[in-house]
Amino acid sequence: MMEGWMLMVMVCLLGAQLCRVLSLAETQPSAEEELLHPLALNPWKNHGRVKRDWIIPPIRVSENSKQVPEDLVQIKSDKIFTGEVIYKLEGPGVDQEPKNLFEIDDKTGVIRSKRPLDREKYNSFTLKAFALSPSGERLENPTTIEIMVLDQNDNRPAFTQRQFVGTVAEFSIPGTSVMSVSATDADDPNTENAALSYFILGQESIPANAITKTMFGINNLTGAIYTRDVGLDREVVHGFRLKLQVADMGGMGLTSEGEAIIHVSDINNHAPQFSPDKYRMAVVENRRENEIGRVNVSDRDDPGTRNWGAEYSITNNPEGHFAIYTDFATNQGVLAVVKPLDYETQKEHTLILTVKNLSPLSNKAPNVPLSTATVLISVVNENEAPHFIDDPIKIVALESVLPGTLLIGNIAFDPDNSALRYEIIRDPERWLDINRQTGDIVVKRALNMRSPHVRNNIYNAAVKVTDSEGVSVTAIVAITLKETNDFPPLLLPLSGSVCSSGSSRHGLILTALDEDNHPHAEPFDFKIPTDLSINWTLIQINGTHVMLQPLVELDVGDYAVTVLVTDSGSPALSSYAQVNVTVCVCDSFGDCNSKAGVVLKSSVGISFIALIIIMTCVAFLLFLLLLAVAMTACGRRHHIKKDTGLLVGESEDDIRDNVFNYDEQGGGEEDENAFSIDLLWNPHDTPSYPGTLPLGSGFPRSKQPLRKDAPHNLPSPTYPRRPPADPTDIEDYINDGLEAADNDPNVPPYDTALIYDFEGDGSVAGSLSSIATGSSDGDQDYDYLNDWGPRFQKLANMYDPR
């Protein structure tokens, strides 16, 4: 076949070449001249017939060919020239992926296949062929070569799924569509190699051998599976396993096998039935129970579906004591008590139950009546707590109710008709009493609305009732007290003054105080008895106040006026009061002119003067006390600290410049008296330093004079702070103080630690500076101390080495 195609191509090419030579024999230039000067040699070229390119029909090559290499077609240039022609081929399968499938003989132009082709990978190739001169110059336009790969039936069909799963409802009629299966074939779909056909090779029921007849068929072209026969009952068979086959070439070629699983789905063709249909249960009264018992049903439909699920109802439940719900795990009906039962009212209850499925019953189900069940429920008696008729127990009473009055009775009852016992458990004012057998509440003491336990006119108490078995309950007793007119009004004030002129603008304002509340208090009615109404009158201001005024001009003096005041209660209460009125001469403002004189002449004025005198004396005593305190504080500025014998100036810590006085021999430290060293200063020689205190006060501790030959603000050495306890150590004590003073850079350069510029006029004692001499104790003669008297003999003996 390939040789035939090649021969036809060669004939076409030769015929075209011959025609072209005959038509252009006389005017045709040489090939070389036409290549170099195509337009100059052929001026008519643009106006005449255009040379046609190569037209090569598609080359068909069979896939999987074993005759390789195989010549496919030969191309040849129609140019007439003397030089050599070189043929080249480009495109997929040559120099592009997939490479090395085709090649061309560059001398002869023969195109051939190098390897077997696979149509499933590449079903066609488009190549370009070129005719070139030895120098690489194109002699003609490139020619397109189409290579079509012919399909062979080298691929088996394959199902798209390893296992197909479908569902069909039970009792489906023949011809009911179940499912569809599909397969693919890699061969050319436009050929018989991919023309598929489907078959059912075998059928197996689940469970096995439940049904042996053929129940399903398949459409050979589409793969649609359908029912062929009746008898699909889910209670008999649950499903089928079908063995499938697909073949190409219209069923005559290559084949593959597959599997289909078909489940038979349930329809609600079975109504639930009670099993058994009679039950007996018990429940304790006065309790809510989530479960008092269960009822069972049977259903042949598929468990776990709505065709199997039961829905229960109670046909006779007028008072709503019972309820029933479904346990979907077991499909049982659970009875519950939602409203407590009363044994004394009804001891037994008979319930009629019905059941149906959650899904409607199919029209293919048997026509049977609705299943019912009877449940007999016994109520178990238990001791019930007593009940108050009302809680809180509300009582309305007048506050003036008399003790012993019955407020309320018959406040509680017992459902079991047990004997009850009553008691009051809270009564803060102890106003109430209760009969322990009957529960009657009576007034024990007089009520009082002003009690702190009465709020918003309500007094709260509490009672408890207990039955014969000790079960008790409590309730609140709320007594609403009603106001009664218990207190007459009291007139205020009972004394005052008015002007003798009887001016209508001025008078004594009177009011009343009533301990009752509205409506038993204001407005008040004020009246003056007839015999006094000649000289006095009352002018009403409002419901609580009146003004008392004289009708005629009265003499200055004191008067007693009786006034009757009445409240608005029912019945109304009244009271008389005597008002002591002082009539005086008033100024233009209505004030009495004689008030000051009256005060001075009265005992009240004398008491006031006495009070002023007493206050003056107290103030004088306080002044003397303050003066004594101030003098005492001034005297304490320089005092002697008796327990240490140290001289104390401005600070008790400054003890380095003290002189010890031994009044008698052998006294030791017990006889020490400290004196202020400030007395030793000469007031005429005291140096003046900036910031020092006045004359005779000594140097202040914060403003000490500084040495001129030493740096300022250097740390001072430690001075001996306390005198020695043993008199024999006085030498060491003095030497320590001397050494500290010599090394102190913050004091003037004197030769001792103590500055004794002035020791007093006429002193028989020598200068103490001899203590700080540089001579040793051995060179010093202390015999002269014997001449000073017996007090210094001990000192001479201490320092005399002999």
C-alpha cells in the first residue's frame, strides 16, 4: 500500500513538471539566472501564473509497524539548475520532541520512519521539508508534510470504577432503572477499535441463593442496568452482586470484566406492632419521673431508618399527667410522669397507647389496623407534707385591735388527713399567739404602727405546721395594719409674745402635733372658748397653723389664753392647752422694745453676767498656766544631768569640756557635780565669728571656728565621751583628750583640747594648761598638792611614784 502511494506521488510530481516545461519552453531562463534575478528575467512573472508549491496529501502510517525503517514518501525540487540540491526535514518527530521518529535522505528526498509509532501518544505529525543549495540557500518555499498515524486495536477497554454500587427499592417493577456503568478505550474513538459493548456475565444474591432467577439486564451500548423481573423483597434478599464484561469492536474485540453491587432498599411496607400489648407499672405520688416503664414494638423494616422508627402516643391523657417518648437506639417507648399524681384523688390510671412509623406507610404494605397497647399504672401512697391555703398568709387589722381578737383561722390542711400541730417561729414584737391544734391566730398584745418591725404598714411573722409523721412546712404571716385615731393633737408653742397694738400683721403663730398618721391628723381645727373670744382671736393660715392676735389693745403684761385643737380623725379627738402670752410694746418691725430691759432685770440676765465673769476667770487662769509653762521651758535650756555629773549646754552629748569637782575626799564619781564650761569664758575676749550666737552663749556646734593651717571639713578624731569609772585612770582620760585635740584640724590652734581663756577674777588656781606639758610623769613634782589641803592629798599620792 505504501508503494502505491509513493508511485502516485511520483506520477503527480512528474506530470506537473512536464506541463510547466511545455508551457514555458521558449521563455524559460536558466535556473541560476532565475535564482539571481527573478524579476529582471521574468518581467511578466507578477502578472502571469504564480508557481504552485508542492502539494502532498497526508501520509498515513500504521502504528506499531514492525517494518522499520520504512520509506514513506519522496520529495523532489522542480527547479532546473546545474547545481546539487540538498533536502532537509524539520518538525516534531525529527528535531523536536519526540525526536528521531522520522528522517529524510538529503540527496534523494526520501522520507522514512525510523521507529514504530504509537497513536495513543501521537496521532499525527506536521513536518516541514526544504530544498537547499550546497551553500544553504533555499531553492524553493518549504513544503508541509502531514503524517497521520493509523490506529490498531492494541488497547483493551477498562471499566471506570473497580466496583459500581447502586440501589433499587424493593418491589420495584420490571424496567426500573437501577444504575449505569461505564468503560473507556484508548484506541481511536472514531474506529471500531473503541466501539464498546456491555454484558452481564453472572448474578449472585445477598444472602446467597435467596433469588435464583435473573433480576437485572443491561443496555449493551450505554451500560444502563435495569430490573427485568418482580420479586425484590428486602426481607428476603438484601442485595445482588453482578459480574460485568465490556468488549470493543462492537463486542467482538478485546474484553475486560468488572463488578456491580446492587442494594435492595427498604420501603415502609410493615407497620410496627406492640409486643406484648399489655403492661403494668407503678409510680409514687407527688413525684415527677422521667421513666416509669417501657413498651416494646416489632417492625420488619430496615432497622435504623424512618421506616423502622416508632412514634408513640397516649390516647387518653386529659389532665396531662403522663408523656411517652421514643428511645431511638432500641425503638422502645418510654413512659414518664410530667405532672405529679395524687393517691388520695386516684389510685390507678389506665393508658391506651398507639404506635406508628416516622415515615408514612407504603401503599404496598398489608392493610392492617393500627397497633395499640394497654398500660395499667398504680399510684403508690406516701406521706405528704401539709399545705398552707395561702402563702403568705395575708391579714388586715386595725392597730387598735384588742388582745384576744381572732385574726385568722383554718390556715392549713394535710392531704393525708393527718393531725396537724402549729407554732409561731418568728414574731419579733410578740404580738401574736396561735392555737397549736387549730392554727387560729389571735392578738396577744396591743399592736403599734410605730414599731421598727412595721415597714410600709406591714408586720411580718412566720408560722410552721407539722403533721403526725414530723413533716413540716412554714409560711409567712403578713399583717397589714390600718391607722386609727389614737392620739389627740397637742398645741405648740405654749408661750410667746404679741404686740399690744393688735396689729393684723403680727401675732403668735400656733400649730399642733399629732402622732397619728393621715387621715387621723391634719387638718386641725383651732378654737378659743367663748369667754376668752372677747379679747383674742385666731386667724387660720392653713390646715396646720393659726395666728393668735388680741382683738383690742391690751396693757403690757402676761396673759393666759386657752385654745382647743381638734384633729380630722374618725372619731375626732381634741385637747385643751393654755398659751402664756406676753403683751409688749412693739416697734415698727413688730419686735418688742422692752426685751433688753427685761433680760437685764430678770434672773436670766443675772445668770448671763455671772457666766461672763466665770469665762473671764477661766481665761485668766489659762494665761497664767501658759506663762508658767513658758518660764519652765526657758529654765530647762541649761540644766545639770544629775545621773552622769556632766555639764550640759545646748546638747547633752557635748561632754568633752566638763570639769569635775570633788567636794570631799573619797567621794569619787558619786560626788561629781557638772557645771557649764561657758562660765569660764571671758566675755571681753570672746572672738566674734560670723553666724555665732550672742555674747556668752559659746560657739554653736554647727559654726565651729576653723584652723588656718589645716584643711577644712576634715574628719575630727574621736574624743573620750565619758569620764573614767576609776579615779586612777584620770591621767589616761586627760591624755586621750589632749591627743585628740592636738590632731583635730577643725579647731583653733590652742595647746589643749579645752579652751580656758578666762577662768574668773581672783582665782587661786593656776592654769590647767600645765597638764599638757611635754614633761613626763617622772619629772613632775606633786608635793605642792599636799599644801592645798586634805582634798588634794589623795591626788598627790596617786601621781607621786614614791
